[in-house]
Amino acid sequence: MSHPPAKPTLRADAQQNVTKILDAAVACLSRNADASVSEIAKTAGVGRVTLYGHFPSRQALVDAALTRAIADGEHVLQALDLTGDPREALDALIKSSWLLVAQATAVLEAAQATLAPGRVQELHAGPAQRVDDLIRRGQADGAFRADLPANWLTSVLHHVIHGAAIDVAKGRLESTDAARFISQTILAAYSKAGA
Amino acid sequence: MSHPPAKPTLRADAQQNVTKILDAAVACLSRNADASVSEIAKTAGVGRVTLYGHFPSRQALVDAALTRAIADGEHVLQALDLTGDPREALDALIKSSWLLVAQATAVLEAAQATLAPGRVQELHAGPAQRVDDLIRRGQADGAFRADLPANWLTSVLHHVIHGAAIDVAKGRLESTDAARFISQTILAAYSKAGA
DNA sequence: CTCAACTCGAACAGCACTGTTCGGGTTATG
DNA sequence: CATAACCCGAACAGTGCTGTTCGAGTTGAG
């Protein structure tokens, strides 16, 4: 344990810079899909050369940023109990982590432009499956409508969350309202037609 | 009338090329927001120099493409009767023109990156107002829920349509299903909670 | 204190895109 | 058919980004 094998020398200072860079990368890429490396470095308060010292290419940086954004989202998802009423579970999911989901989705969109499509799918698979399972269970329980396919419902959820994030960024929506609006819209959209 | 003032010489051949270029520009820009001029020219089957002969800059081209995409959308909207039951009117609107709306929205998104924000707002205002009016009327009639603001409902509509277009483009959704899915989703999302 | 690890600005080559010019070829129109 | 309008490829300068090198300064760890 006290001997991390393949890392002969990594100063405490350096690793701290790496996280600063990743923070900046996630922030910039979720705002602007094709943010330049200079812009990310400046946002991180770091020289461009230093950045290239930690990530060999822009692709590698985007990959790392996406990995971290998705890991953050997955971490929040794992802390939630999704076993109760699908409606309540979905409501809790939205209210606790819509912002993280929106950020991860935005970075994912940025990554889609520059990363191999298989790699994107690979990283995104985990958390996406978790949400998909919840929706399918809701359909099987009769809590959600079954006249539309589950992957369409998940797609709607993603796009509504993404849209809300854009609206907040553009000042068209108060961030304090966002979670409530999303939840009420999605639950209505998922409810059975006859109900 | 037989003397168009400021256009001393415009050959019939040339104007035809202009429309080919605009077609290509709309197609390319709705697929990829930052498509190059070369790519658009090649898609139009036209030399890059010819393109610059008709549009002085990339900005002007994007502006013209957006103007035409929105004009197309507005043309379809004007042909619709939106005075009946708001639910049926919205359903008809989606089924007749969701693809055009999606295309216009995509081009608009591309334009947002390169055009002045005021100009975008200016072009988009017309058709957007028309949809907004329909939704507000539906709320006043009691056909649509009123516990969420109208501009949020319009935002949801746009983002769901946009998302459906992306899903179709990526092969995750059959284009024959799209209109029905959008309509059923939106109508449920707009319905009153207690109903 | 000392040294290696780290940081940083300046500057370079390579690349892609924009916008322009030149010269020769095509074609509609009168 | 003759001319003016138009089309087009090649090639140029200018710009911004990527990825790299160099040399000098700063700082953490032993």
C-alpha cells in the first residue's frame, strides 16, 4: 500500500494542478464544446505548456475530463436509493443531480466531436444504464406509460435536462426553479394517457 | 416594374446556383454547426470561389441560410389553422412541420456561434411568437397546465423536437415514429396534473 | 541546503480555414 | 455568333489552434 508501483515521482503540488485543469476543462467544455487548450489552461490558472506536461494531447484531456464528469455523476447516482416508487425515485434523482447530469451531458457532447464514438459509448454506458433500468422498471410496474419505448423516454429526459441547463446558462430560467420544472414536466410526460 | 433597379445583370443560371448553395448550407449547418465553407461548396457541387462570389463572407452565408430556414418554417406555420382546440392544433403543428422546425433550430444553433445575438433573436422572433401564442392560449383555455410558465413549455417543445432530430440522425429513432412520439410526449407533458 | 521535480513564457513548425487574386474556360442571352 | 456574365482550380497571405522545444525561474521533498 505504501508503495504505489508505477509512479516513481509525483509531487503533491503537481497532482493538485491536474485537478485544477480537469475542473477548468469540465467547466469550459460544458459551456463551449470546442474550447481551445489555451482557454482551458487560462481558466485553470496554469500555463499551456504545463497542461501539455500532464496530458499529451487535447484528445487525452477531453477524455479525462469526460471520465471525471461521468464519474462524478455516477457517484451521486450510486448514493441514491432507486428501489422505491419509480415516480418518487425519478423525482429524487432529478432534484439531487440534474445539474451534474447536465454538466456531464454537455461535456459528453463536446467529447463526441473529438473522441472515437466507441470510447464515448463506453464511458457513458454505466450511468445511462442505471437510469434506463429505473424507467423500464417503472413501465413494468405500471407507474410509467408503456405506449412509448423506454429509450425514447430516457432520450426525452436527457434532452429536457440539457435544455434546462442551456436555459439557465442563458438567463431564461432561474436555477432554483429548474429542478421543479424538470421533475413536473417529466413525470407528466411519463404518466399513462388514460390516468 | 420591368426594370428592377439595383440589379443590372443577374443571369438565370446564377440564381439557381445561389439556391443550391443555400440548400447545401442548411443541410451542412444543421448536421455540423461549424461546417467549413469548402464543405458547403462541395456539397452544393460548386467551387469555393463561386460561393464567395455570391456571399461576401461566411457570416453572410450563415445569415442567409438561417433566414431561409426560418422563412421555410414560417411558411408552413402560416398554412396551418391554429384557431381550434389547442391540443389538436399543437398535434397538427408537430406532425406537419417538426422536421422543418428541427432543421431551422439546428441552423439557428449554428448561427448562434458566429452571428450577433441580436440578429439571431430578430430572425427567430416571428415563428417563435406564433408557437408561444398557441401555448398561452391553451393555458388560458384550460387545455394546458398553467402551473408551469409558458416559456418553459415552449422551451421543452423545442428541446424535445431538437432531441428527436438528433436521435433520428444517429439512427436511434425511426423518422416515421418521430412525429407520433413527440406529439404524445408533449401533449402528456402539457396536460393538467389532476386530469 | 540541495536537487530534482515542476512551472512558465517565448517562440517554432505544421495544419486547417478564411478571404482574395489571377487566368483561362463555359454558357446564357441578345 | 459574339459578348458579357459566370464558373472554377490554383495559389497566395493572414489568422488561430495544436503540439513541441528551449531556457530560465520556482518550489516541494529529503
